[in-house]
Amino acid sequence: MRRSHDPNAPDKKSFTHISLPIRQSRTRGNHKNKPMRTRIKICGMTRPEDALAAARLGADAIGMVFYPPSPRAITLDRARAIAAALPPFVTLVALFVDPEPRLVEDVIHALPVGLLQFHGDETPADCERYGRPYIKAVRMREDVVLSHWMERFSSAAGLLPDTYRKDVPGGTGQTFDWSRIPLERAMPLVLAGGLNPDNVREAVRIARPFAVDVSGGVESAKGIKDADRMARFMDAVSR
């Protein structure tokens, strides 16, 4: 299978080989280990002003949806406007669901994408073919064992456990049992599924994720982010 190659693409190994523990960051000398800060991704951006507000509030990553059935799907032109609004050191994430390779290639050639996110039935080979770091969503059906997914998608920068709902690849607005998340794991986990300012603190306490991913929980309408809700969400994560 032919792979597209971009000489400016980030080195995938730098994202996948993480020497620090997932839940703790080592410090030198006699200092006690301190909990690692939980990263925050705001997904489903449709407006440049919302992306800029999220970045100013402290979001680590901004997600854009390239899945036409989604109410938060955007065009490449809109995506360029959103990307142009972002300051440095905010990661741009492009989300796909069982995409045609041409779509992914068009996106990564047009935008400064730092991470790909796959939400469908993609295989590891499907995700790897673009030579970019990626995360793979795992819809948490009752029979899902995350350690098996970590083994299967060992090339991923991380996994994103999300609520399972039949025929809905994401954005369900519903939570799942966070205690199903193993505290000892081989790669970073990005917790998603129905998170909002009122429940994210408890979700972080139970699951201890590397990062959290929110979309509808900080919106005033589909695809329209609310600055106050984003601020409250980030405050809850950091407490």
C-alpha cells in the first residue's frame, strides 16, 4: 500500500515512546513526585473565535471534525481560518471516521496538523499509512478490554476511550463507567464521552487520564463553544 510522505511531518516516534509515567512526572533530586497536569482538548471547533478563546483559556489542543454527517463537520476553508487564529504551542487535531485516504491527505497537506484522530473501524495499518502521530478512539462496549487495544494499536500516540452508542462514532453526550479505565497502562489515554464542567473533576479523579476531550459539554449550541463553560471546564480539571 502506498503511503503519502510529508518531509515536514512530526516524527511519530517522538509521540509514541514516552519515558515518563502516565500519571506522574519524575523530578530530579529529593523532590517528591508530583501529579502530571491533565491535558485538555476542545473538539468540534467550527469558528476561529471559539478556537482562539479556548487557546487563551489554556487548552492544549483544538479538534476539528472532517466527518460530513457530524453537525460539527467543517470545510477545509473554515479549517484554515481556525488554524490561522491559533497561537503557537496549541496542537491542531484532525478527526476522521473511516475516511478515504485522499481526504486525510488533503487535510494534512493544507493544515499544520499535529495529530490525527480516528473514530471509526480503522485498522492500525489504516492509521499508520499517513506517517503522522495518531490517536485511536475506542468505543467502550461492555466487552472492550483496553489492554488488548493497546497491544493492537501499539503504534498509536494514545487511545481515546469514548462512550459506546450504536451507529454513533462519537459526540454522544453520554458518559460511561470511568472505573473501567485501568490505572496502569502502556500508553496515554485521552478520556472522552459526555464530559462537562460539572463531572470532569470526578472523571479525572477516577480515571487519571493523560488528557480529557470535550465537545458538546462546553457548547451553547451544536458547534458553538461557550467561553464561560470552557473556562469552568478547565478550572474543574485543574483543581
